[in-house]
Amino acid sequence: MTDFDLSIIIPAKDGAPYLSTLFRSLRQQGPVWDRTQLIFVNDGSSDETPELLDEFSTWFPHFEVLTNPEATGLANARNKGLASARGEHIIFLDGDDWLAPGHLSSMLAAAHRLGVDFIRCDHTTVEGTKRVRKLAPMSVRDVPLDPKVGILPVYESTMVDYPFAWAGIFHRRVLEQGILHFPENFMTAEDRSWIWRLHLQAESFAVVDAPGILYRRGMAGSLSRIVDIRQLDFIRAFGQIFDLVASEPDADRLWPKAIRNWLAILDHQINRFAASPASLRNQLRRGARTISAKIPPEYLREEFVLQKQGRQLNVSSYLNDAPSLMLEMVK
């Protein structure tokens, strides 16, 4: 038995400017709060977050604050929240986002109706006054599915390309099975291997029409806009993805998707780090080569030759066995 129908986990560092919008949106979620546990993880904030949490905590009957004296990162903060979660279902939110009225009620109703391990949903991006609905890349809606159908096809955007932890609701059993936790000590890219593990190891999922998450984009202090050593966590993330794929009985079907994603993101990160100090660029090259060695060479060659020439030129020296891949380019 669980104490609540829902646990909501909200990690944030220095989120004071956004907390009023977030908590006011939570008050517009309908009659869910008697059976909902709200867990806020204050991840080393140095602003007015603690004082605001004291104020907003009076709005909700089951409000818990967990505090990290120093920032540990989004992955560790979410895991800290999971350790205290006592709900049958779990939702993640970010401290700078907010919800449309009734979103929680809609997601809970879907979870009760479908009975799957996890549900994914659409979201709405917000940049200034511009709002755009972003669809989860699955056309089949409101039907229980095998999560592996969300991985392929290789050359289309699929559910593993939509890794946002806040875009869904998760049954407690995936937590108890050990597949809902995030990789420890990741400062970025914490959701990359996380979403692959869910789609490889959970038993059922569904996608529903519920675009009620409003996600802020273009924020100056966002880690996604900063280029430093923390961004290199994507290398470790793909190392975990490759280990997951290699352990699957049908790995031969999955390798092309994992490799294609790796090459695309590696290409993007090489461009991002182009103006960085040589020491960072060298770390990127060494790390990428080490992780690429996990890929069966024949699969890597097959995917490499399918890439556009610009990407081939950009990534070839960052891959294991670079000389043989360069030969492929001139055939």
C-alpha cells in the first residue's frame, strides 16, 4: 500500500523568480491535493528559495522540502526526491516550468485508465510571448504499447529522442524495479540513458494527448546554454546506452538507432565546443574515442557511411578506429 495516489518531485537551484508561477499553477490542478505528495528538492539555492518555500508550503497539505546544502545536479536531486516518494504514481517537474489548469488530473486519469508502467505526453514550449506545442513522436495514442516500439525506426524521431522526464507520469513499480532512477552525478544529459532504460526494460507504456506542461526555453542561466566540462556528460550517457543495447537479445536491431543518435549529438557537441579551450576539446575527443570503442565496428562503419559528408568530416577523428573510417569516406 502507498500513502498517496501521486508524488510530484520538483528539484530546483536558485529558482525564486519562477516559483510563484509554478505554485500558482499547481493550485489550479483540481481536487488532487488530499492524495498528492509534493516534494521540493532545494538543490543548494543561494537566493530567496527557502523563504518562498516556507510561504508556499502552507498552500498544500502534504508539502515536503528536502535541502542539499550545495548543488548536486538535477539527476541526484531527482533521485533524492524518489527516495522520499510514497505515491502510487510519480511526476517530475522543473522549478522554472508550470502547468496548465487540470493537467495533473488529466494525467492521473490516464494512468488509472490505462494501467501501464509509464505514460508520455506532449508539451508546450514558451519563449517570450511565443508558445509552440511539441508533440511526443508517437502517433498511436491512448493505447497500451510495448515500450520497445518507441525506439525504432532508426531514421525517424522516436520516443527515445524525446527524453524529457517531466513529460509523463510513472507507476511506482518502475521505481521499485530500479529503472526510474537517474544516473548518479550527472550534471547534464541525465535523461539520455534514462529514457533508453525505460523503453528497454519496462513492460508497458502509452502516449496521451495532454500538452499541459509549459516549458521555458532560452533562459540565460540554463545549463543547456553553457559550454563547459559539465556538457561532456553526454559521453558517459552514451556509454550507458551502448551497454544497455549490447545486453539486449535483439541488439542488432537497436545498434543502428543508438549509433545514429550518437553521431548526431557528437557532431552537435563538436560544433558547440569549437571555441572552447584546447584542454576541453581534447577531453571531448579522448572521451568520444573511448566510448565509441563500445560499438561493434561493423555497425559503426555501416552507420558512418550513411552520414552526410559534413558530419563524417566533423566526427571521424573523434571515433575509435578513425583511420579506417576515413578510408570509408574516400571509397
